[in-house]
Amino acid sequence: MSKVRKQTWRFDQPIYLGATGTVVGPLEARGPLSASFDKCYEHLNCGQKSWTEAERALLRRSISFCLAKAGKAEGDIDLFLAGDLMDQTVTSNFIARESRIPFLGMFGACSTSMETLATGAMLVDSGFADNVLCAVSSHNATAERQFRYPTEYGGPTKLTQTFTVTGAGAALLTKEPGKVKVKEATIGRVIDWGINDAANLGTAMAPAAADTIWTHFQDTGRTPDDYDLVVTGDLSAVGSPILDEILLEKGLDISSVHQDCGTMIYTSDQPVSAGGSGCACSAVVTFGYLFNRLAEGSLKRVLVVATGALLNSSTPKEKDTIPCIAHAVLLESAKEG
């Protein structure tokens, strides 16, 4: 691995996404990307007795799909990197307890999908692991209960509010040749724009996304024309235009290639306010829809920029401002032509 200028890692060894697994809840199953997911649950409880157990079921099933498609057993995996939105990343911890794979818990809020992927690729490239399993999860009912109000409360939502995606995504990183390569990662800085409204996270996260994207292009010397897509994680319909405007003021126009996972996963008439968010938002879109398109070669180069609001359950009550971060991973199709 080599460092490119300020914040970007370039992986010297060929690193591949050997396989992926994606599982979603009922609302995501009715969205435009439903055909790209491995399993869609019909009910929010996923056949479990509690919301926390439902989230574990999501993560467990996404890992099962990923390993089955890769032809790997848990004993073949050197490291398990995972994270979620629950206090102390408890969902990931419980699944790691079941798997018995050496485990590193990760937390970058909704940016965790690309944080695990960047860290895992670094470990494979450096020779510390041959097969690394990266996974994240989120569940609307567990996240809303922790950061806002229980869904059973039926409280009103603001138009700026994002909707936590119910789902989980897993990916296997390996040097074994595959259809999608992990080429680079740009590690973001914590940016705080002074926003303290947990119902307006798209606006809060946009400057962090802008900082990471600007740094990536400065580090690599590329332009947006070199990419098929620059995909942000969960800025939603509110944060996405703010991101484009910030970068345009700096002389960087990504509007022709920019899409957001939070607006891709739902249709405009679904009851999700500004769009999707949560650890699973960028994960299921990337490991499902984008992975499939890269594998078939209809997309050649995609920069995935997962964004995260680094708040906890007490932050909104205390009116603290919300620090945010964004991590970017460059994925390329390994298909020739």
C-alpha cells in the first residue's frame, strides 16, 4: 500500500470484493433496487421477538449469503470487521460472538460501511490477512428509538429528516481474483458545521462529504469525468444539493456523476421524508446494486463516499452540535472491455 499525497491510500496488491450479501426490510423491498438484494423481509420484525433481534437476523443473513456465494466457511476468514448504530455496536458484537472469527468492532456511524472496507483492504494489502469479512447493519426501529423517538410513539417527522434503512450488507475482501477491485480509499476528517438538529443530518453531513471528495480529487489528480459515479451514502434530498453547491464554489462540479444512496433506495412517493440513511443505506446499495453493475461491466469506476453523523443518544437532548465524517472507497470493474 502507498499513500497518495494527504489522505488517500492506494492498494499496491490487487484487492477484490470476492462476494457480497445484502438483506433488507419491507420498505426497502418495495423500492426501485429490490431486485439487487439477496433477501427482502416482508415484516419489520424479520421473524424475531424484538427489534434488536431483528437487526441481528439481518446481519447474520447478509454474512451467510456473502460466504455462501464466495464458497467460504467462517473458518476461512482471518478477520471480521463490523459495525452498527446501536450503543457499543452491540449488534456486531453479538454476531461476532456467534461466528468466533477474530473481530474488530468499527464505528463511523453511517460511514462505517466504507470505514470497514478501507481498513479491511489495508490489512489484506499489507499481508496481515488473506480473507477479511466486512459487514454493517441498521434497523429503523432500533435507531429511531435510540436517537429520536420509538416508532410506536408515532411522532411527527420533519421534511429534512432522513429515514434509517432496515438492512445489512456484507462483503468479502480477498486477493483471489474477482469481478470488482478495491483500488483506493480516502480517509475523511471530522467536520462540524455547527448543526445540532438530529432531524437535519443531510445538511450536517454534506460538508464532511465535500471535504473528503475534494481531498480525493486533489490527492489523485483526477476529475469527475474519470468516474462513472460519485455516490454519497445518505445525504438525502436535502444534503445532496448542498454538497454539490459546496464543491461548485471550490471549482469542482460533480453534479453530472453524483447520486446518493439515500435517494436511490426509495421511490419519491414512499414515506421516508428526505430519504434513506443508516449504516445499511450505503452498504446495501453498494454491495447490491453497484456491485452487480461493476461486476457486469456496465459501470467501470465508482467512488463510494459513505457519510456519518457522529452523535449519540444524549447529543440531541443536550443540543450539542453534530460532528460528521465521510470515508471514500474507489471500486473498479475487473471486467475487460
